[in-house]
Amino acid sequence: MPFLGVVVVVAVWWAATAAIGPNHFLARFAPVRVAAALTDLVLSVEIWRHLAASLRRVVSGLGVSFLLGFPLGLALGFSRHLARAAGPPFQFARMVSPLAWTPLAIIVFGVGDAPVYFLIVMGCTWPIVLNTVAGVHALDPRLVMMAKALGGTRLEIARTVLWPSIREHVLTGARLAIGLAWIILVPAEMLGVDSGIGYFILDTRDRLAYGELGAALLIVGGCGFTIDSCARWALRTRKPGSRRARAEARRHAESAAERSTQAARGDLLGVREG
């Protein structure tokens, strides 16, 4: 079925460009011309250089977003006072479009990669924060209380109780952040950089290379689809792992409970003998 949808879209695209005639401006974006330009780009080195620069910026921006968003989400999730105090300013900042920060980013950081990183971080931090908070709020407090009663350390509780419980929420936020980073990246690369897929789109416009422009749009969409598919696959592959982690945590809890019961029985026998 997905293949059928692609065929229908290409057929409508071809019919539309054929109906308007070869002299129309939009005929320059006909499937035949775009396909020829796409083939030349894939076989060239230039487009791969631009894609490598874009992926580097996405990975770096997402890394900073996770380093900021995950601990902030934990703090807001566990501290209701902090959530009430920081909620209004965070909501205000979250509602501002990442691209609206562009003039400020250029004034503060100048031209180059730094403004691109800033815009990605401003847009991608919030999905990670909100989903981490949701995961903490969904955590069953009885599990934490049981782990504490069984003598678990903070590190053991975080590893066997907290992380397995919030992992799917955090990974969902990471997936949303990945897709948002790719959306922000393309317009952000149109500002003061000399590489990247966004820069390449502007370059094709300036050169009036409309076939390459259409091919570049296909590359952007194809890369975004591939990145999102990989994120969904990674999320699915971790679900069994989370079940294994929960089973492992349950075994640790049962073992600790058995040791506590045996220790209590030993103390009781000692009291009776005394």
C-alpha cells in the first residue's frame, strides 16, 4: 500500500506538469527533469558533502538538547515546587517558534554553525523535557517505596526502577526531537553557512538550477523519512529490552525480599533461643 501511494503521487505530479505545457515555468519541475538531476546529484560528491554537514549539525544539536532536556525533565518531574515556579517561563519559551530566535542567534553568535546549533537546541529540548516529565509522573511510587524498603541504593533504584519505567517516554521525546531537528535544520542552514542541504537549496535557486532544486527537495524529504523510520525502529527494538529490565528488577526485588525474610527469621529464632 505505501508503494501504491507513491505511484499515485508521481502520476499526479507527471500529469499536472504535462497538462500545463512545456513552456510553463512549473514544467521545469517535471518528474523527468527532477529524476535526471537527482541521478546526477547522487553520483556526485558535492551532495554527500552537504548531507554530511547537515547530519553533523543535527547530531550535535540533538546531543546538547538531550543533555539539557533529560535532567531538566527529571527535576521538573520530581519537584512540584520547581515545576510550578518554572512552568510559566518555560511554557512561554516553548511557544516561541525556534526560527523566531534567528535574529537574536545571529546577533549573539554571528554567522556559521553556532546559530544553527542554537536554533536546533531551542526547538528540540522541549519534547525531551515534556516526555521525561510525563514518564516521571507515570512512575508508580509504590515501586520506589518498595525498592527503598528493600535497601536499594539511589543508583540501584535509578537503574532497575526509574529508567525502565520512563525509558519509553524518553525515547518517544527523542524521536519527536529528531524529526523536529531535521525540520529546523533546513531553513537554519540558509543563514550564513557555506554547506548543508539548506545552503544547497539556496544555491540551486541562485543558479536557476530548478531540476536540482526539485531533486534537493526530494532528498530532504527522503532523508527526513529515513531518519524518522530509524527512530521508530530504535524505539520498537527497545521495548523488549524494557520488559527484560522490568523482569530483572522484579527478580532483584524478589531476591532482596527473600534475603530480608530469611534475616528476619534468623533474628526471630535468635530472640526465641535467648
